[in-house]
Amino acid sequence: MSYDVLDASLAQARPLRLYEFARGAQRWRYTNAGLDVVHDNQTFHSVFITDDGIRQTGEASADALNIEVPLDLELLGIYRIYPPSTPIELTIWDKDLGDPSALVQWVGILSDVTLKRRAGKAKLVCRPLSSEQDNTGLRLVWGRQCPYALYDANCRVDKELYRTTAVLAGAAGITVTAGLFAGQPDGWFTGGFIEWEAVSGAVEQRGIDEHVGTTLTLLGGSVELVAGLEVRAYPGCARSVSVCDSKFSNVENYGGVPALPGSSPFDGNPVF
């Protein structure tokens, strides 16, 4: 029998829900059934997992899906120190044990994790994909400093032209070291970031808070970073016209207005 027929049956319906979390090539699969379930040749492990129901109101905040899971869930391991750089995707299927097929009921991303240690549980806040289209963004305003994000479509600096690929000599606490980092003057990488291929296949990033000699101080620490790992380091920008010109030769794309006067037409002075 089909899922619709089984779902409408009081005697034969055995509904369950499948949850698949994805990060790069890595997958975590769970079900609220009392036993493991195999669907499409993939095993969904039985855990205590519940959600507060799928809603479609058209408002991103109201449509958020809250999921409760055990605190020892394997998925939570990557959130205990520093969240992943790339969002974790979530797909939910509804299925009946008497039907080999399953219906996709919800697709979105995991946006927030709250660990409730005393209760032994965690709350996962997930947003539907439609919410990604509801963001209006920020208005561009006048200012002396450049408002653009370094390496974005407005900045137009090709980050690969400034990449430094290095093999880490060491990593401890919030710092990493590599000989090639000393090939640039102190502060060159400050405000930039490093990235590397994680075990899952996803690209992880950490912001660079300070650069001195062979050492980079990272935002978020050096978890997952070990000696011998190849990383890519990219310099930061002070967002001033002088740095834009001397460091990146990109003054023609500078988004600020260096000659902006210090007075404002809205400060109450009738003479502007």
C-alpha cells in the first residue's frame, strides 16, 4: 500500500520520521522509530528525537523548526567548541514501516544549537530554505572606510592571487605556526582567514586575529588543526584607501569616500 493509504489507516498505519543532517560528504541519519530503519540503502539510527511540527506561514521566524535530541548525539560533537564554518543541511522524510517509499516533508539548514546540560538534551533550531530568500540585507551608506567584504563581488580582489599555502609546523590553543607565514611582514594576515579541507570533505575556516612572524592567532582556536596539515592563508584588509592601494592595488574598486566632509547636513546647522 502507498504511504497515503497507510497514513489514513487507523489499524495499519505505523508512521515514522527520518532526519538526515549533511555537511559536505559527511552524513548523520536518525529516526524517531523504536528501531533502526533502512531507507534507500541507508541506515537511520533510532534515537530520542522529536520536533515541534512543520509549519508554513510565510514568516521565517514562525516557520523555524525546533528539534530536541539527546546530549550525546554524535552530530553535536562538532558544536561543542566551535561551530562549523559551513551550514549543516537537514532533510526530513515521513515514512510508514509498511511502505518502502518516503515523502520529503522539509528541507532547510541547522542554524543554532543550544546545549541543555542539566536536562541531558540539546535544542536544534532549523530554518527552511525559503527563509534564505527573506533577508533584505543592509543598505549601503556613505563613509570614509570601505564597506565591502574583502574578496567579494564588489571588492573584486582575487583572493587566489594572495593565497599562501603552508604546512603547519604546530598548533596549540588559539595559535598555529608555519615557516611560510614569516614570508610576509607582521600584520599581513591580520583580519584575514585560513581555510583547510576537513575530514568530512567540507572547507573549514578560521578568522585571523593577529599575525606575528611564523605565528597566526586565530578566532575560534585551533581545534582540528594539527602539525602537518596543509592550510591556505589569506591576508586581511584595514578597509582604508591607503591599504587598498598599497596592499592590493585595488583603489579603483574602493567602496569608501576618503574625502567625505566631517560635517553632516543633518546636524542642525543650516549652512552645509
